Amino acid sequence: MADYQSCLAFLCELLQKYNRKRVMINENTGLVADLGLSSLEVMEVIEQIEDHYDISIPLNILPDVNTVADLAQKIRDLNP
Amino acid sequence: MLLDKFKEMAAFQAELRDRRLKAFGAVTDEIVSATEGVVEGRRVILAGTNNYLGLSADPRCIEASRAAASRWGTGTTGSRLANGSFAEHQALEAELAAFYGVGHAICFSTGYAATMGTCATLAGPGDVILLDADSHSSIYSGVKLSGAEVIRYRHSDTADLAKRLRRLGDRAANTLIVAEGIYSMLGDIAPLAEIAELKREYGAMLLVDEAHSLGVLGERGRGAAEAAGVEDAVDFTVGTFSKSLGGIGGFCVSPHAELEDVRYCIRAYIFTASSTPSVVASTRRALQILRDEPQLRERLWDNARRLYDGLKALGLAVGPTPSPVVAVEFSDREAAMAAWQQLFDNGVYVNLVVPPASPSTNYLLRNSMSAAHSTEQVDRIIDAYRGLIDAGLVTPDAA
């Protein structure tokens, strides 16, 4: 069971290595809009999350994911 | 604004025009043979056409096509469900089913429609599709339309696939695993023996896209599943007529009788005009040649190995094993574009592949071999690549 806050903390740390623009990463940070992740990088991030939580993240959820908070929420939902 | 999202593409197209780079959408002015043509005014060796057996120019296929056009006319003017099922289509379906040793086959107007339509229909809401991360665009389009839960597994990584099947629990029984025989960009072959084992262990179904492996792999040319000895584990085989068979169209074959019902649920089959009879006739003839002349496959592999070994000996970054698709990877965008142009100027047409069409951030010069290439042509292609090294566009062992 991963709560929202721990998902958020994990994501903020994970995304640091993609933080080329040196922005402040918090729950409102946009994965593409602010961090500028490419589609390939988004999939890399997803794979690392999947390994960490031992879950599979369906591609279907991605259109609804814009911010770090959106992603943290989805992880929490998939990891009951 | 609605069209703003195309600005990035417009800028890329403008860049290509400024550079006079004809890598995308180059116009073929004349076909001299299966392996030679005049492209954008320049006579070139065709080394990026997927014409694996060279059958697009086979006189027997051309004659079959001509005769069918005379008999049936130029088109069917309708879908298979309406007025577009001709005896030619039925005969091709029967021949494909017999070729694969299964009971059921469906023909489609394009390979894209076959793969997309089948993936979009077989699994639906409540089901799961597990697809290889490097799947072709037609597969991604299809699974998106399916309404199923779509999960990627790492490219040809069976440990990752196993993990994902385990995570699904009981839902694995409602899962369609999707793999390709030969992956189109790098030419690598899927580990189908291991995938088939997992499919059996978890009770899932397996669809294999043999678009680039039909006529290329297997003792009888049926593809990667035949080569791996696991055809009995494959529930659905899809493929195309536009590569080894030198025409256009696609198919799905299956041992499951339900395919006959699935047929009437595939939108890409129902709501599009059927293949023109001349194309179906050339495909039938080509399938016969593919079946009867295994020496074409041997010649293809001789050429593939010659090119692969030649490029590897130059120190270029090619894939791990020989394959009829030989891709040279470039990390530098400028070098890749300049290299494509130099190859073209030196009379060799290959495919330039840019991200996201390539499976990584790298750029590819993608070569596809044909049984119809002469040894001399293969050597000229290798020479042209040597010219890239001489020009400093690529450094051996560090492309």
C-alpha cells in the first residue's frame, strides 16, 4: 500500500534526473509542460515506477496525466 | 488554434526543403527492376523497400495481375460485406489458411488495416492487451481503439512480460499478448519460444505480426513462429502482402473457428473497399512462388549476411545479429541526415528513420535486403557506407 504522499515523494525524487530545466518539482509540475519530457522519457519514467511498486500502468491512463500529482494519484489507485 | 499542433511538423518539413533532403516521400520516377530505380531523378540501388523476395517485379505475378484486371476490372467498388467479395478473395483466403495449416483466414485491403483492425477487435473493454514496447504503429492504433486495458512490456523482454502476466492474476486469461516476428526498425527477432511458453503458463492468447518475417523465416517461409517451432501456440497470425509478396493488403489467420465471427466485427474490414482483384491475383501467385521456391529465401539470407558482415566489418553500429533488415544507428542528427544524402548521391536509396519512429533517441539508416539484389549491388551498398567513414560522417565503432 502506497499512500499519495509517499508516491509524490518518490516521483519528485525520480524526476530529478530528468530535470534539465532545473525547475522546482512539486505536485503541480507538468511532466511535459514544465519538465519537457519526451514521449520516450515518459515511458522510461513509467517503467521505473512500475518496477518500484511492482505494478503495471496501463497506457489508457496517460491522456489524463499532466502533472506530478496526476501521476501520484494514479499510482496510488493502482497500488491498493 | 486547431492547427497549431502541426507547427513543429511544418518547421521540420521546411527544414527538409531548405536542405533539399528527399529522405521522406521521395518520388520514384521509374522502376528498373526490383532492386533498381530512378528516384528523384537519380538512378539508385533500392535498399529500403522491404521487397524481401523481389516479387514486385516478377513476370509471373505481373501477368497474374494483368489477367485479373482484364477479367474482373480495375476495382471491386465495395466492401467485402457488400459487393466486394470476389472469387479471387475467397481463393486467396483458402490458400493462406492452407499455407499456414489452419482453418481460417481473412484478407484485408492493407497490412495496416489487418493489424489495426484485428488488434482493435479481438480484445475489448474488460480485456487486457500486453504489447511489446516497440510494436508497429498499426498495433498501437488498434489497441487504442479496442477499449481494452493496454499494457506495454519492455521490448522482447520475457522476464518483464512474465512479471506483467503475474500481476494480472486471473485477468491473464482475458489477455492478448502481441509480438512481432521480426521488428521492422532494427530487424531483431522476437523470442517467440519463451513468449509461447508464458502464454501457455498463464492461459493468455497470442497474436504474432509476421509482416517482416513471412517469406523470410521458417523452413516453409511461414515466419518467426515457424522458425521457433511454436506455431501451435499462436492464436492469431497477422501479416502483410506488401513486403515479401510484393503487392498490397494484409491478412489474419487462426486455428480458431471464431475468426469467422470476428470477421464481421472488424470495422477496418467491413467499412472499406476490398482489394482490387489484380492485386489479389498477384498476391496469390506470389504466395505460390514463396511456397515453391525456398531458394529465394536462401538468396535473401545470403545477401542479408553479406551486407550485415560488410557493415559490421567497417565498424558501423548494426544490430546484434544478421537480418534482412540491417539498421545503422546514429546518435547525431546532423550526421544521420548528411549520411542519408551522401548515400543517395552515391546511388543508394535507404530509409532514414528519425525519433519517435525509431525505437530510441537514435537515428537510423535502415537497409532492407532482397533476394533480387546481386552480390555486386550489395558490395556497392557497403562501398557507399565506407564513403561515409571517409567523409567523416561516421566514426567506426561509434556511429
